Amino acid sequence: MKGNTRTRRFTVDLAGVKDAAGLHAALAGQLPLPEHYGHNLDAFHDVLTEFGAKWRIVFKNAGAAAAGLRAVCADAMEETPGLEVFFEG
């Protein structure tokens, strides 16, 4: 059986996110995260490096509140060939 070679594309709108709980609720609601997702940036990094090799994620309306998210995504992209993460707004 052939593996899936197709890139999965996601757009995550972070408009209205004001705190960590809201960020992780948005991530869990808009990305295919596992049920055991830990709702913290370390857990999100683990998801990106484990499952994100063919993911393209665009975060919209991230604002300044997403500084930690940006850093986690940058680290995960360095470790995970094929993972693409972009921030708009």
C-alpha cells in the first residue's frame, strides 16, 4: 500500500484568542490533533514533529500573543522536513 504523499493544508484563525487556554482550544478545534493532546506548547511541538511532515499550516490573526507559538513552529520546522508554517496578521 502506498503512503499518502499529499500535503495536508490547514488554516487556523486565531482572532479573539487572548490566552494560552484559548490558543490551545483553537489549535485543537482547527487541526487534527490526537485525543491525548496536552494543551501546551511542548505538546504542540511534539505533534508537529511527529505528524507534521506533510502539513502546511497558515495561522491568521496571530498577533503578538503568538510569540511562543511562532518559536515552537520555527523549531519544529527545523526538525521536520516538509512541515511548513506561516503567520499572516
